[in-house]
Amino acid sequence: MLSYGTWGWVSLKQALLFPGQGSQYVGMGKELNGNFTAAQRVFEEGNDILGFDIRKLCFEGPEDELKITSNTQPAILTVSVACWHVLRESGVTPSAVAGHSLGEYSALVAAKAFSFPDALRLVQKRGRLMQEASAGNGGMAAILGLDREWVQKACRDVRKHGVVEVANYNCPGQIVIAGEAKALQKAMDLAREYGAKKAIPLQVSGPFHSSLMAEAGQKLALELDPININDPACPLVSNVTAEIVQTADPIKNLLVKQVSSSVRWDDSVNRLAAMGINTFVETGPGKVLAGLGRKIIRDARFFNVEDKASLENTLDNLKEVL
């Protein structure tokens, strides 16, 4: 069995990474549900907790319904936890965990800091709060081929036109900005002047991970307040700070800040590598994080688990780190 062993970083070898919003697709989780009772149990529990058929939404859509933020977030969490339960029953225990934005809730479930029911209810409310806060309030854009310092400068240099900030540090050469419409367009134009290869508007409903979402974070704090959180059973890296979280104490505050703070994903993956991690498994729908990871750490190994074939491939490769 893979294990994180002690808290001594030298013993650490592999980490599970959990995807966030944008990784969803109609049909996600369907094959695992059809082949593994561990996945079936997660989907059945998800239906009971949410009071609607999350399994049908994941497997059949429609896509327009799946893309609604308040549906997307619990759907991705459910699929990610189903993938994790299948991995766990295959003998895998994470050395460490991290999640991209929403994916941090899945990571917290895998680390036994959150129960699945609590996490699922929270992300449904989180999705609704973010949806309400974002209505008509701006957007996001991907800046490609420009160093972070220049992207930050572009955001600063258009401040007089409104709020625009870095939302996601995804990997070298791929940074997402978010803000009010006019300022966002000005920052995109300036980024191109500063040497960006591309500046692409994203099809999202609002300026996520910017200060414009602060009110949603404050409301989320009220939802988090009564939730019981345990110390993580393995190291967890926060995407707000890219630092290791060892106790339950800071988790609620970090989750509140996460809504309106930059996702420091490249820093988080580098932090895991600095802990001795050399193998990463994206656990949940899609391969976005594996693709980003290969650009962040070129000599590490990245796998994913979202269906039976990817599970079998990952397990075969993980045998090498036993």
C-alpha cells in the first residue's frame, strides 16, 4: 500500500491532485460507476445528500445544466470523490493532496479533514454564492506566453479603468486574469503589447478568484462556521498560500479567502515537488491538471484516474513507487 508514512518529507513519493471547475463533461464518472461498487456508493450518497439526481446530471447532462456553477461544483466533487474511493479500494493512500480551487474540497475529503456530505453541501452553496456574486460583474481571460511579473504589471497599469487581478497562476506561460469588463479588456490589450502570445476571453459567468468575489467569500464563511473539520490525515497544500496545511485551524479561513484570491497552482505543485513528490495522479474528470503539471515540473510523472482504463494504467505505474 502507498502511504505517506511519517511527516518527514523524505518519505513522500506521490500526491493526488483534484480538478476544479472547467473539467466537467457530460458522461464523467459513468464508466467507473458501471464497473466499481465504490463509485456507485458515492453517487448514491450524492443523490441522497443533494436531493436530486446528480448521477444523471453527470452521466447524461444536458451540458447547459451541467455548466451552471451551482450544479458544476457538486458534480465535479462527486465524480472526484468517486474516483478517489475506487483508488482507495485499490490500495492507494495519498502521500499528499492538493486541489485546484473547487478541487481543494475534494482534497480535503481525501485527507479526511471533511466528510463527503459536508463538502458536497458546502460546494453546492459555494457555487450558488459565486453565481449570485458574479452576475453581470465582469469576466476572465487567459494570458498565454507572458511571465507573471508582466501579467501583474498589465493589471496594475489599467487600474484606473476598474478592478482586474490575477486569478490563476496555472503554469509558466499560462495565467488567468479576472475583473470588470472594461479593465479586463484593457489588461488583455496591454498584455499583448508586453509580449503575450495570446489573450483569450474565457466563457465563464464572472470574475472568479478576484476581489469582486469577496462578498461571496463572506457569505461562505457563515456556511463554514458550523462545519466540523479535522486535522488532515496527510499533508495538504493550500492554493491560497501554496503552503502545507497540517492542522484544521486555518482551513476555514483559507477556504473563505480562496473565493477571492489567486489560485497559486504552479507554486502549489512546486511545493509538493519540494516535499519529495515525484509522481502525481489527477483524480477526477479530465486531464487538465496533468497537462499543467508537465509544464511546471518536467521531470516528474503525471497520471490521471477518471475511468477504468486510466485507473489500470495509473495503478500499473504506481507499483514502481511502492
